[in-house]
Amino acid sequence: MTNKKNNHSLLLTLLLASPLLLAEDVVVPIHSQGAYLADIKRPQRQQSSQHVIEQFGEPQVKHAATGEPPISRWDYQDFGVYFENDHVIHTVLKHRRQDQTNN
């Protein structure tokens, strides 16, 4: 009976581990992720919100400020801009598949 339990345990272990044995590793070097987006102009740190509007136009969406100090986000087609009070603190490129870019 013990041998039968061991066989069942072994079978169960193999069944549970089989997806791990079939998994495929895809390695993408960090420096190549989004390299095709590197030439997109975006606001620089410490620019005022007025300067951002003058340079890039009105954003598609303005998210209301939250927290203290107030942090807000503006969304443009290719990037998001984070403001503390009235000045840029960070920009984030929006990922797009390479076949969806204009390049």
C-alpha cells in the first residue's frame, strides 16, 4: 500500500511540475526595450505646466492633483507627465508595439 501511495505522490508531483518543464524563457536585453521610442520629445524636469502646454499643446487627459504636495498627471499620446504643484517631476513613455509606431 505504501508503494502505491508513493507512486501516486510521484505522479502528482510530475503532473504539477510539467508546466514548469515546458515553459519558455524569453530574454529581452534591458537596453533594447523601447529603444524605438527614445527619439520622442517630452517635457524636461522643472518645466512649468504653462511651458509644457506651449511646447506640446493641451493634454488628452488632465488627472486631478492628489496628496500633499499635490501630484497631478497629464496624458499625451506618447507619454504621461507628472507634476508636483506646477512643475514637471517625471515623464513616462507609453509602450506601443513596434509595428504600431510611425518609424
